[in-house]
Amino acid sequence: MKKPLIIALLLILSFAYINADEHLLFSGKCGEYNSVWKNLNEKDYAIKYDDKDNVFYFRTADWINNAWIYLTWEDVAKLRKNLEKYFEWEKIAIENKVTIEKKLPDATITTKVTWKFGDDWYSARNFVMSFTFFSQTETRHQLVLTTSKATGSNQFVTYQIDGYYFDKNQVQQLYDALNEEILKKQISEIKKNKDKESLFN
């Protein structure tokens, strides 16, 4: 089986897997920089919700790592604020025909990450997500997500996002998905469904 097909299968299985407390709220796409081919490859990610711990996950997977980046309600609000700033700067950049690479003003979220490498699980605190406004051209401006490097109990096993690149339409999709009203409605439906399931035990 060819390697790209194996990776695609792993991603499908990863995002299809839902444990009893973890629920898919949104699945999206962005670009991931390939240093070998020097281009952006399509990357899948997901936003999930854990109703047991009342926490969100930014979920990502590849052929090496399966990762859960934790987001509280406060983190989600901060993320939305960063997305709003991106829209503001994108408009300014288009109107003034400029290119720029600059960190967003409220650019960091410090959180926790858990990831699976092979059959082993690792976790790290003080994991930092950062957001940068990046102009590919005068008409194409992206939001770039990078993270610090997390090291598990095995110092040779690490997890890091070197760069996820979101075009304007992808930023808009994520922004819409993180609307507080929509999230609360989805969570309410999850709880209703679990209450119905609990009748049958």
C-alpha cells in the first residue's frame, strides 16, 4: 500500500474514533508546509468536545503522532479574538496592497497537549500555540498556527506543529465553528442524546 494512502487511512480512522466522552464538533482543512517539496500539503484537523471534562480539543493526526491540544472556553474565546484580528489585518493588507509577516497582538495560548506515538501515550503542560499573519502575496494573506515543542517522559519523543497555514475561507470556517452560541447548542444536543442513552442500561 502506498504511503499517502496509509496516511489518509490513519487520519480517517483517527477522526472516526470517538470515545464515550469525546464528540466531533467540526472538521476542517488547512495547509501544512512540506520542506522537501517546498509546498503546502492539505492537512485535516478537527475540533472535538469532551463532555466529561468540559474541554475542547484541537485534534490533529499524521502517520507518526495522534494529538489532542486542550482548549478551555477561555482559550476558545482567545482563539476567536485572534481570528477577528486576522480579518482586520487582511482587509488592511488588501486595501493597501502590502505584504507582511507579523505575530498577532494576543498571539499565544498556553495549554496542555496529549499525544500518542506508536502504542505509547505522552503529555506535556505549558504547550504554547502561536498565531502569525503571513502574506504569500499582496492578495493572499494567511493565518499561521505554530506551537512550541512538547517533550514527553521519553526525551526523544516530541510533538510540535511547525506551521498550519489557513487561507481566508478556512479561517472563516473555523471562526464560524467556534461561535459560542453554536458551540453551546451542539453541547446541549450532546447532553440530550446522552440522557436518552442512559435510559437503556
